[in-house]
Amino acid sequence: MTGLTAELVVDGRVPRTPELAPNGRRLCFVLAPTSRAGDHLDTGVWIADSGGTASHRVTTDTATESRPRWSADSRAVYFLSDRTERGTPQLHRVTVADGVVTALTKWPAGVLDHLPPADPDLVALLAEDEPTGRDARRAAERDDAVVVGEREPRARLRLLHLPTGRITTPDVFPDRHVVELRQRPDGGPLAVLTQARADHDEGPRTGRLHLFDPTTGAAEDLRAVEADARSPAWWSDEDGWHVGYLALTPPVSQAGTAVFDLALGSRVLRNRTAGLAMCPTELRQTGAAPLVLFAEGLNTTLARLDPAGVVTLSHHPGLLEHLTSAGSGGEVAVLTGTRYRTPDVHIGLPTGPLRRITHTRPELDGVVFGTQRPLAYRAADGLELDGLLVLPAGRTAAEGPFPLITIAHGGPYDRYADRCQLFWFPSAQWLATAGYAVFLPNPRGGRGHGHRLAAGVAGRVGREEWTDILTGIDLLIAEGVADPDRLGIAGWSHGGFTAAWAVGRTDRFRAALVGAGVVDWGMLAATGENGLFEAALGGGTGWSGTGPHPHDAVSPISFTDRIRTPVLILHGAQDTNVPLGQAVYFHRALRHFDVEHEFVVYPREGHSIRERHHQLDVLRRTRDWFDRKLRR
């Protein structure tokens, strides 16, 4: 038996972005550490045979390697690597037969993404413009004032001619930021998603769908697309070619995702997942009817999008992600795990079962985790809800009551799936192995129960969403699992908002942890990188008249005078999603009202904490905080 240490949590390696070769015989994937020691995350591209009997890394470089993609003939893998200049990725190719790695680009601004089309002589690239001589002089002289709206960086479509190494930039999609590409399975045109700007605020609401023929250079603008469109996919039906994509369901910005289907012949657009009680998370082109992953409650459904509708192929416990297909009728590969095993690459037919072909965290094999079980209960208004309960390691529910920590998830359009709950941020198994019971609720506003429930919190964050969580806590108290005198609450991002909101509504909690949390929705709409999305959640903006504003009534900062619970605040100094000012605001308000709290800022970190020593600090500080407050 192995004890779970903070080092075991943060020093592991995890697989990412598996890609099956078109012939189905091999797959490639990225293996990445869960933390980094310096400025860059050192990752590697690996190739494995689909039987899982052999795998190897394609280089021995110290580099960030990412986005592996197969050539159409399955003989080579294209990938990005910053082996030459850290932080500036370039396109590379490794040939499977001899393992020779060739650098293909030297683009000064770096390559952001790539797509090897059917033409063996071409690779489509996404890259920003090269710096001009004037740009270099201005940078050297520090004459570099930024005028918002002028010369903003945008990814542009470029074509790499492999025989000559020449990169050309087609004169298409002027002044637009190219988001994603997908080629028609027969080698025809590319479906191209673009935005007016590259930022996360306005950009996702300005998307358009285009076609581009890399052979002739011809481009066609098809239509505007719904907010946050991504994952384009082609398929053919009786009426000709279709292009689909995932996007938010109109008209609000806080919404469930949907699969949209554009018939190119008639130009009729349909929402193919409207009314379903599950949420599409991935759309994958196959060469025939596309495959779709759905979040369904605590689990995942793999389905096919047929002309008549969605056809379920298999159900899987927990979470499936990064779906890849070898083509029509072939196997698929995904990342998935179990309640007690972290994700690995699995392969199988879409109808199942799936077999594991990697084992990337053997160091966790001897750890005794807390027993995890699904919860199902009804909200105060009768709505069916779900969540997870993780018991203290080695204990049973009959041995309760236990100190209970509720961890609210982020998003809010996210969910707890029935997967292994072990991460660098405050997570269930990290606390369960320290003797705590942990409640992981899935309140309304999240993913897994369809669009209507997802959109239900727009302008109402913290209202029914909070009572959903409170009902689950009361259920665990009534069942004798939770000690009502030893309750804690925690969360990161939107979960941090929930924790801050909770302690302003009740004094039932003896300790709270607010990680990268929202305390003022109006401020976040004005300063966060996803401003329009946050305005939809909070219900308004500060520039909507003199107030009071709707967002004031759902902002934790408005209720700081009621807080009596000790609060631990954790925040990254360079967070652009929920800027550090949110934490500073909360800290000053708590100080003003003489509320016990600790405020920790992690230098150089963004919305997620990446550096190893900072991750270790988060884990250890989390346990220490709740030990001091819930065990005395």
C-alpha cells in the first residue's frame, strides 16, 4: 500500500490528444507532465501500435511537442515542436519507417496549428504574420505602445509546399482570425472557421464558416455561425455534402453546446441535438456519418449522427475525451479511466468495448483511494440532480459521520463525471486520503442534462444553483455521512465563486477555500477575457445605467458583511480569465470586516497553476487549512 503524497499527484505524466492513423494500425499521442519546473512544459510525441504491445517517443528533445497529426498515407506524423527556440513552435515530421525527424518550417512568429491535407505536397498552417523590420525596431527601442484594434495578432491560413519548403499566404479571409480547419474526406475543400478577432471576449461571437480549395485557391463564405463554434466535420448524405460543428445554443451566451448541421446544397442549417437530455462535447469526422461524444449525467455516450437522428452506439462510465477515428467502420481511440485509475489511451470499436493500451501512472497503483459512489437526488423544486460522494480512504459510510468538504466544479458549464478525482487543485481523493468525506455536486447550469438545464443559471448564478448544492449536503447529513458541525466548502474558478457565495449566505461552514474565484460579476465582465460570457452569467454590466445592477445581487462581494467563516484565497498573479483584482477585492473586503482569512498569490501563474512548487503548495495548503479548521 502506498500513501498518497503531494509529489505523487504533481509528478506524474498524462496522455493527451491521441490520433489514430488512417490505416488503423498505429496511433500517436502526447505525453505531458502534470506540472512544470521552469518556464516551459516539456512534452513528447509518442507512437504506439494499436494493439498496445509497443510504443516509443519520436524524439529525445527537451521541448514542448504538441498537435501530432498523421499523413494521409499513415507513413508519417506531423507535429509542432519548439526544439530550436523555446516558446516558438515549428512544424516537424517524423517518418515511421526510419524514425527520421525533419524540421519543416522556420516561421519567425511560430506555427499555431497545422493540417496535412490529402495532397502529399501540401500542409495547411495557421500562423500569425511575421514581424516586420519596423516591429523589430520598435521593440528594440521600446517604442511599442499598443493601440487596441490596430495590428492585433491573428492566425492566418498559409500553405507549406513540402518539396520546396516555401510558405505562401492565400489572399483569403482578409483581417479575420482563422480558428480551425477540416478537409473533406475525399480530398476536396477545407471547411474553415474564422472570427473577426482573436480575443476571447468579442471573437467567439463573430464566427463565420467558409470553404477553401487548397488546389485552386478559391474561397467561399458560407454563413455566420453560432457563438464559440469549433470542431468542424464533413459527411455525405443523400442530398450531398454536409458540414457540421459544435457551438453554443442561441440566443444566450451561457448555454449548452449543440451540433449544428449545414447542408451545402440547400444551405439549410439544423440543430441536430435540440431537445436531448444530454450535451454534445465532441464531434468527430470519420469518412462516413460523424461520431459524437455526449456528456450524459455522470457518464459518457458515444453516438453516430445519422440522417434520421442521433444513434447511440455505446455507453461508458465516467469521462471519454479526445475521440479519434481510423475512418468509416474502423476503431476509435479515446482518453478514459476509471474511478480509481487516471486516464489512459483506450482503443476499440465505437460499439465497445474499449481496451487500455497505455499505463502512464503506474506509481499510483498501490494507493488506497476513498470509495467513490454516484449520488442521485431531487432539488427543492423536484429537479433530478446527480453528483459524487467520496468517502475517507479505508472507511465505509456506516462509520460516519465524517467531516465533509463540498467542492463545487468550475464552468459553470462543466460537470463531475464518475472518473478518478485526483488533480493539482483541491480534489476529492487528495482530501479523502486525509480522512475527509467529499461531496461533488452537479447543480443546474452544468453539462450532462441538456441545454435547458445548462442555460438555467444565466443571470441567476448562485440562486437555484446554490440551493441544489445545499440540498445535497443536507441529504448527506440526514444519511449520517456528514457531520453538520464539521462542514467545509471549496472550489476553483466558478467553483471559487460558489464557495465565496456560500459563506455569504450561511455560517454553516467552518472553513472555505476560494480558488481563482469570482466575487464581482460586473467587474469580471469589464476586465475578464470572456467578458460577454460573464455578463450573461451575472445578468448585466456596469455600463448598463446607474444601477443598482442585476449582477450586484449575485456577486459575493455584496454580502461580505455577512461572512463569519474563515476563508483561504488562492489566485494566480497573471490570471486573465478571472483577474487577480477579484481576489484583491475580496481580501480587502474581508479585512475591512475583520474576517479571518489567508490570501496567497502565485507569481507567474494564470487561471490554472502550472509550476511544480506552486502545485505542491496548493495541495499542502488545502489540507492544512481544512485540518486546522475542521479537526479541532
